[in-house]
Amino acid sequence: MHTKTLTELRAGLAAREFSSRELTEHFLRRIRQFDGELNSLITVTEEQALAQADAADATLARGEGGLLTGLPVAHKDIFCTEGVRTSCGSRMLDNFIAPYTATVVEKMAAQGAVMLGKTNMDEFAMGSSNETSFYGPVKNPWDQERVPGGSSGGAAATLAARLTPAATGTDTGGSIRQPAALNGVTGLKPTYGRVSRWGMIAFASSLDQAGPMGLSAADCALMLGAMAGHDDKDSTSLDEPVGDYLNDLNQNLEGLRIGVPEEFFPDTLDGAIAESSREALRELEKQGAKLVPLSLPSIKLSVPAYYVIAPAEASSNLSRFDGVRYGHRCDDPVDLLDLYKRSRSEGFGEEVKRRILVGTYALSAGYYDAYYRRAQQVRRLIRDDFARAFAEVDVIMGPTSPETAFKIGAKVDDPINMYMADVFTIAVNLAGLPALSMPSGFVNGLPVGTQVIGNYFQEGRILNVAHRYQLATDWHQRIPGAFA
Amino acid sequence: MSWETVIGLEVHVQLATASKLFSASSTRTGDEPNSNASLIDLAMPGTLPVVNREAIRHAIRFGLAIDAEIGRRSVFERKNYFYPDLPKGYQTTQLAEPIVGAGVVDLQLEDGTRKSVRIHHAHLEEDAGKSLHEAFSDETGRAMTGIDLNRAGTPLIEIVSEPDMSNAEEAVAFARKLHAIVTSLGISDGDMSQGNMRFDVNISVRRPGEPLGTRTETKNLNSFRFMEKAIKLEVERQIDVLENGGEVVQETRLYNGETNTARAMRSKEDANDYRYFPCPDLLPVLVSEEEINELRDALPELPDARKARFVEAYALSEYDAELLCADLATAAYFEAAAKQGGDAKLAANWVMGELTARLNADDIGIAQSPVSAEHLGELIQRIKDGTISSKIAKQVFDACWAGEGSPDQIIESKGLKQMSDTGELEKIVDDIIANHPAQVEDYRGSDDAKRKKKIGFFVGQAMKATQGKANPQQLNQLLQQKLNG
């Protein structure tokens, strides 16, 4: 069962080839078997999953059901789940049992999804390697000495190892797409405002967006249909009609204009990675798409702008973790200041502290104009670049990440090097656009991803492009040997 | 050489919305601690704010009342600092783009002069919670602090004036006027005892013609009286410091009303860097022309208009009318009492005199007055129709204040009705004349001027005999008739 996609499993449930309970038990068994090593899940909610599976089976037996009835899903541990620990990968929230449920989780549950557990992640989603998690690094199923990427590294790894057929992720600067690329799975960051942020623990509010991660574009389309939509509880969620993503999948690509920015294929880029994405472009050309060379000149400023804006917002968003109302509190505080200092020093890891410091600095009197305001100006330039490009093309493509999965520990002491690898993903967040990463080959046995960026609310279009590509290729069907 | 005082005010006004600025929790006070604190108010991870449109509308109403420019686009920002009663670690407020721009408030001063105070801007923000320092301890008996977040997130407008006031009286007149405006608009109950309207006063002094002196800020004054005293105290202190060759330090000061003293709370050097930036969880607030017009058309009568109407309709002086319009409750009370009593002048005198004195003495607002407007109206009716004299009326008022019933009930039960029955009074007068032959003889032997004084004795006796209920005019007439007879 675990080699099937979510779409196939859905058909299997509908045809009564197996029950949701059987399906759920199968994946729970695999989690028990493999995850001790992989460390892709922080919490497994076995009892709850089986209860949901039984309820789903009853629903299916009545001939009823929603988009996801009976299908197992693993949620990133950034989404609040009532009654279940929601740690955000941090010691700060190791003891935090969420008192309510995130809209994304609720909407998927309303469509019948069965929650297997909560996936590991970089602490507060800050990281690109899953090494900053309080719960230890996640291993890449393709090479367990390597990182799975991040911050949704647990989600990507657990999918690649077929411990779950579906997962949710969040993407602030590439946190869905980069781990999807590094694990050979498909992940979509929707348009900012497409999916509610209510109940999703904030890292950088103006950039954070939840999205689906799966084994195929079709699976992501199925999940997005359940996740997307306006939410009164999130003022930044947009009141745009939700597309018919499943229906859009099969449109042919005749006449599709694909923008190929020169900035996505710099001379310094690893030749094999570049070739993987070029090969993907050739395949789409074969299907009738036209390639349009273009330039996004401001993109080179995206990494520095992002690493001002995201930490600035984070420094404020993370102020609520003060040891007063919930979360980690130091032992025997002598006074208020001591309570704050020690609770936060003990509760947060190094990368989180680094970003709080950077963000606090960027917002400080005398530096605000030089950093924060300037970064916002850059953000506008980037948005304008994309707007110009989308006047000419339907989608924009290039590699998702300039590198394949690296060895655990290789970059721990070089955060700048780690940040620079976000170069292809970050601009999309700054502009608020939707983008997807799909597997497009292997380099030295490690998966490579190609990114498809769309205009605002064009999720249907980019899922369509990825789906057509996946109909012609089998990169997304490869399973790491140890987990077959 | 003389000194000039320069005063500017920052006024926090709690808006009378049913729910909080960014959550659906009730703004009700006096409930169990934290019973009106939702996930959002507790700043649970993953929660997000949604702005309360009624708070926006209240702020716009205020802006329209002071003829200010309304921000068609206003932006909420985060003011970052750590404090236990600030759950998010930042206050959501407005800075660069507030909802209400520059406006003006006109004052009528006691000496009859008028004054305009410019408003720099007014912005929307959320209130913090409360730290409860009393009577908390852990299982080992160590003292602890409790946090009550019922108030956290309650909507406020902060009104920032230009430094246009030059003494405590003007500052108080300005504060009273703002109180009158917000209560008339119905956007706040203005209840200062609950902290629903509080004042921060910026004060500096200088020699005439010199540039502005260093200012201090005295925070959180919650009554007009304390504000007046605190300003006087601070002005004296600054002058004293300067005249002794010292320098005024820019600092925040805390005034203690009970002891009429103030102390420095923190100096500019310890000031926080609040790291303001636009709140990414909220979109800019957009206000359409249509919405503004709709709100403008629906504005209730404002204090200045009401004052003009009082002067016109009730023939009151400008100053009396200004005082009666100082807040909506007083104005409404006056009008109700005047209408029922049928004498506006009398009603105005009673409201500004006896009633205000008693309210002040008991330190309560007019809404809590035991003597209702209907009571006062009834009392005025009884004065007008001669049932009681003004003197007895004070006695009835006191009894009514003490909760002994309505004026009519009190007059009845205490038998305070004036003795206007000529036959009964005549009998009493006859008795007095018969029983005091010496005084009668003395009176009759006096000239007119002396008689006017000497008649007092008989009036006194008659009043004594009637326990003050004799109608004074009638009694006088009767006595003169009988004695002169």
C-alpha cells in the first residue's frame, strides 16, 4: 500500500480494496519499523489515528466521504492540534499541549483525513537542514548521513520513506520546496493568503504559508483542495474562490509559455543540477510549451532582504514565548528579568537566538531605515520583477535548490553558506507567489528538484504543469532502497 | 521674572465596544480574572488578530467630532517590549499612519474667554492586562504576581494634543471637553474611576520668549482634580529646580493623589527602544468616503451644539451651559429635571449647586446619584407650586439623597407641606399675638423701619409653631395685617 500515491489510495478505499484502518495500521507499522532511525516524526498519534480511521471507514461504508476520507496524513509540528503536543521543534514548546486546532488541520480533518502524527522540523521553522530541531536531526532516506533539508524536513523525509502518503508543510523561504527537492517528493507553496495561517505558529507572518507535500502533483492538488480557502480568523487570508485543482491537472501544455530566468542558471551552478532542470524544460517543450528567456534582476537581493525581514518579524513573533503563560519556564526564577532571560535562553536553540538577535538589531532605532525599510523596498522590486515577467509568461522555472542534500553537520558552523542556498526559493516568498518543487532527477544518487513558479492564485496551472511532467517521467515514483 | 507653562496632553479613552479590538472576547469589567481572555488575548502560539470594525468606527466618530482629517488608510504597528501583562510581547498600536489626523477642540474658560487646543492626532491601540500583586503565593508560601488579561486587548484611542495649554485650568477644561465629546458620541462611558479615561500630562516651563524647556510626563492621572493638582505640583517643582540653578530632567513621573506628591519613574535614558514596525498580521485599515459620510450623518448632538441650544432655549449663561454640557449624563440630567420641573433656571442652579456639591463630596458620578433627574424635577415642581419653600426643599433633597423616597413621599411622610391654609395659620398668629402682649406693644410703638426688624420675632415664633411649614409670604402678610391692624 505504501508504494501507492494518495490519489491511488483514495481510489483503493473507494473500491474497498482495503479499509482506512488497514491503511492506517500499515503506515503506523512502517513508522514503528523505520522512524526510530529516520526521526521524521516528533509525535505519533496512533490511538487518535485509529479512531479517525474507524470513523472514516464508517463514513465510507455509508457511501459518503470527503476529499480525504480515510487517508493518512502527517502534519508538521508547527500546526496546533488540540490535545496533542505542538512543539514547533523547540524545547520552548516541548511541554505545550495545544488548546485548539489549526484551520489547516481542521479543514483536512473535515474532509476525513486521518492524522498519523506530527513531523519533525527545524526549530520554529528556522533552518534549511532540520538540524536545528530540539528533537534531533532528521535523516535523509536516500542517504541517512545526509540532511533532508528544512524546515519541513521531517515531512519530506517521512514521505520519501513512505511512512505517510501525505504531509503538510509550511514555507517561509523555501521550507516546503527545498526539502521536497532534497527528498524526491513534490511540495507546493501556495499564494500568500491562499491557506489560513490560523493555528500555524508564526515565524515570519508576511512570508509564512502552509501547503501540501506529497508523492505527486496530483496528490498535492487533492490536498490543496481541502486546505485552501478564506478564513475569517486570518486577516491576511484572501477571499478568492478555491480552484478545481484536480480538474485543472490534465490540461495540455500546448502554447504554455515558460519563463526561464538567467538568474536561475548562473555559471556557478552545479552543472548536473542545472542539466536536470534543463532536461525537465525540454520535456515540457516536447509537450508543446515554449521557453522564454528572461531576467529577474532584483532576485540577487532576495537573500539579504529575506534575512532582514524574516528575522525582524520573528524577533517580534517569538516575544510571546516568555515563560509566563505556557511553554518552557526556568526553575526558580529570582525575579521577572531572570524569568525572561533564563526561560528564553534555555528554551530557544542557537539558530532561533541568532535570528531574534539579527531581527531585533534590524528594527532598532537608527538601523530601521538602513535595514528593515530598505529590505521592504527590495521586496517591492522583486515583486515588480515578477509582475513584469508574468506579463510575458505563464510559469517560471528553474532548479529548486543549488545543491543536493549535504552531510549532517557539514554546515552547522556556516550559517551564511546555509542561507545562500535558499537563493532560488526565497524571492517567491517575498513576492507572495505560488511555487512547486517536483523531482526532476538524481545527482550522485541524490534527488534533485525543479521549481515551477506561477502568478498569484495560479496554483491550478503549476500543478497542471507538474502533473503533465510527472505523466511523462518517473522520478517522483522512485523509492529509496532501504524503504521499498 | 515670570514663568510660562507649556502643557500638552495624551489622553487614553477606552472605547465602548462589546468585544475587544482584535478578538471576540467581552470587554466587560469586574468578571473573574481571565474569564474574558480568549486564545488570542492569551497570545497562544498560532493565533491571529482580526480588527473590530466598530472600534474603527468609534475612532472615526471622534475624528469627525473634532473636525479632523480621517485616515483613509491607517496602519497598525507593533510596539515591542516585555511585560507580564502584555501577552504577545508587543502592543498593537498605530504610529506613522493613525486613523485620526490633526483636529481642534474649542474651550470656554471660566473667565469667559475662549481657547482652541489643537489635536496632533488620535490613534487606535489595545490596552494591556493587569498585574495583581496582592495575596498570591505558591505552595511554599513565596509571594507571586497574578496576571489578569480581561482588560488585555480592550480598544483605546489615544488622543495627543499639541502643547497648547498654559495652565492647569486650561488643561482641565480641555480634559473635560474631551470627556464631554466622547461621552456625547457614546464611544466611551468616560468612567475615570475605572480608568476608562486617563491622562498623561507633558509639562515644561520657560521664560517668556525663550525656547521650550525640558518637559516631563506625569502619567496615568484618572481624575480632573488629581490632574489639576498634579500639574500645579509639577509646575512649582520645575520652577523651583530652575530658580535654584538646576536643570529639569526629561523623565516620566508618577503622581500620588492621596499624598499630593510625585516621583520620577524612569528617565529618558532608560527608555525602551520599542522597535515599531507594521504588524504583518493585519492589513492596512481602509475607510471609504461613503462610510465616513454615513458616520458623519449619524453623529449625535455634540457638546458645542448642545451648549448653544441650552443658551438659546433655557436662557443660561455661556459658562453655565458649558458646565452643564461637560458630559452627556449631566446634560441629560439637567434637561430631564428642567422639563419636569418646569423651570430651567432653577434646575440649572440645583444641578450646578446642591447636586454637584453632594456628588463631589461623595465622590460619585451623576449616573450614581441617589437623587434622580425625576426626583429633582419633582422637587422643583413643589418649589414652584408653593408646596415647599426653598429652605424646606434642601431638607427634602437631603432626605431624598439618603434614600428616604421621592420628594412627594418625603414631603408627605415628614409633613413638610407649607401651611397655606389661611384659617389654620390665622389661628396660630392670633395665639402668638395673644401670648406675647409685651412684644406686641413694643412692635406697635415702633416706626416702620423698626417694625420691619421686629416682625422677625413673630415670624420666628410662627415658624417654630409650624415646624417651618408656614408659607413665609402668607405669614408675613397675616402678621402685618394683625399687628398693624
